[in-house]
Amino acid sequence: MNAKLEVNAEMIKESYVYLLSRYLVLRQENYDIKEDKIPYNTLKHNDVSPAEANFVNPNFDVVYSETWIAVDDDNAVILEVPEIKNRYYTVQILDGWGEVVTNINERNYPEHPYGKFAFIKKGTNPSVPNDAVKIELPSEKVKLLLRVEQKDDSAGAVALQKAFKIDASKNIQIKEPLSIPHFTNADFLLEEIYSNLEEVLATYPDKMPKATEFQDKARKVAAYIELGDEQKAEVKNLIIKEAIPYFTKGAKGFGTQKGGWSVTYVAGAFGNDILARGIINYGGIWANAIQEALYFIGQKGTDDELLNGDKVYKIHFPADQLPTKLVNAFWSVTLYSVPDYHVIPNKLNKFCINDHSGAKLSEDGSLELYIAAEKPAEIAEENWLPSKAGQDFSLNFRLYVPEQEVLDGKVFLPPLEVQ
């Protein structure tokens, strides 16, 4: 490459992965607003059925609602949270890069776990109700997802879900999401990710400490592309040969890996980890902070091969390390297709197992869960999670409000044993 510009393969790899995080969030905002047609500042109460799960890594053991909150210099948006007892809930707020701004719940706001919350743009001072807690947003827009645990009372969860209210002025000036080139999880953007770079970067501030450094690298690559077709082709080739393989390899195993599981302890607050942020926005957008939910991603069996529906897998929890003992709220394991991370239809319409699924304990008090295309003989149906023959898949084992020893990495999930 042209040494005078100080552009090299490593710079392309880093800047590409950095930009991909923003593009993945922009893709979701465009989908939400233009295709799913969720108006800003209007809660969409989602069905928990797979047909309604139009984003990656849907979760079926909570009822959830979503919207994009949009404020301006002169107007706040008011969220009213109902009183909820003896049931997990949280209102998660995320910025335009997939970083968690805050979670509204009894853990983070013990003096005001319910009632009114006023979202305001940082540095502004619009009028808000006297009884509202102010929450400063980093920019004009954030993503809001509220989750209420279903437990064994789905109707009760839905009633609480619908008690959340948003009050927003019709005078708020709202910018439409920036249009971007079409891409999918299997069909990546190439050199066009550097097109319109300044406008893309201007759409949202980035809290990442090294954001300026990564943005400067992206600018140098964009400038190199502008030198001509030869330079453009060179960047495209390096994206294909270096950046995308680096990213996809990371997506198949990142963070701490053991027994076929991968977990990152930086979800929701990524520091300078551009790879973790990109991977999570790619395969599990809207992942929460680890204090709320820790996500173990199952990708390989004990044979060191990627998970596939042609095999049978077992997860064995000893009696003294049952998943219920790892959490202060609840746990669940859900199966998704690869690479799109959507649910795979099955005849039982069963996509997860959780602590309210009725999984049976063994005589010694241990718990064994099986993942297979057909139910293994002599295994209780409650302990079986259906896969699909011939289909690669991924597992997401969620631990809600995990115990500190789990957060500290002292306790890990049992391996995915190939039977």
C-alpha cells in the first residue's frame, strides 16, 4: 500500500470492525422505523411468538416492548414505570453504538424503582415533572427495550408490560435514520462501508475511549480509496481477505472460551473492545450489561466441532451448581440458527428451556439438558431442546442478575458434551 498515507491491512481490519458496529445499529433502526414501522416514542408491545421476533437473538421467557426514544433541545420524553414486585423487570436504554446507557429497575434506582422518568438530551434543560427522575441521553435518540419476566404467569406479565406509558410532545423534531446500503449477516458490506464516512460518524457520538483513534484510521482508509480504482480494489480485497475473516472467526469464539461456550464480560460497556462490540451487535444486538444478564454463547461441542442438528448434546449441571444457584433472577437457554441468529421452527414450537419449563432433576439432584433433532430415549420432554437435522445452530444461555462469582469468572457453565 501507499506508505505515505500510512494505510495498511491492520488499519483496514480495525477500522472496518469499528464501523460495522454503527452500521449494525443503523440497520436495525432503519428496519424498526421503515419496515416494522414502530413510531418513535411509541411502545410496541411485542408478541413472544417466533413470527414476531424480527431481530437476532429474540428472548421468549420475558415479554418485551421496544421503541426508539427521540428528544430534542426543548422537549423531554416521560416514561412511567408501574410498580412491579417479585418479578424481574428492567428498562434498558442503549446508544447508537450498542452501549448501555442505563437500566431502570429496582437495583439501579432503589429510591425510585417506579414512577416517572424524564429522558433529556445531555446539556439541555427542558421542562420536566417535579416527581420525575432525569436521565441524560448522549444524543437525540436512544433505543429502549423493556423486559418483564413471564415466570408461570404470562397474562400477569403482559398486564404489567402494558402498564408502562410514554408521554412525548408531538413538537419534537426527529431526524429519520440515515439510509445505508443493504447488507445481511451473510452478505457483508465491503469498501462501501467507508462511503459517506463523515455523515455516518456524525450520526452518533461514541463513548469508546479510543473512538477518535479508530475514526482517524477509517478516514485514512476512506482517503486512500478516493485515490482511484486501484486503491479501491486493494481495500476491497483486504476487507475480503483480512477484515471479514477476522470478524467471523471472532464471532465463532470470542471472549473467554471453555467447554464450547464463549462469554464476554464487557457486554453493554465495551471499553475499547471493538471486536466484542461488533460481534454482539451482529449476533445479539441489544445485549444488556452483564450485571443484568450474562450471555454464554454455545458454539462447539466437546468434539471441537460447531454445533449441528445431526448430533446430540448434553449439558450436565451437578446438584451443587444448578443454574438456579447461579442467578438472583432466572436463567434460560435458547437455540438459534447460524448465521442469522433467528429461531429454527420445530414441531413442538419450543425454542428455549428456563427455570419455569419444568425440567426434571435426576435422582442425585443434578440437571441434564439435551439438545437434539429428535428426543433421546428415556429423556423427559421438558429436558429436551429441539434442533434441526443438518442445521448449524448456536445456543444462548442467559443468566439474569448473575451471582458475583459468575461475574468474576469463578463459575462457568458445564461443557456441551457430544453423546
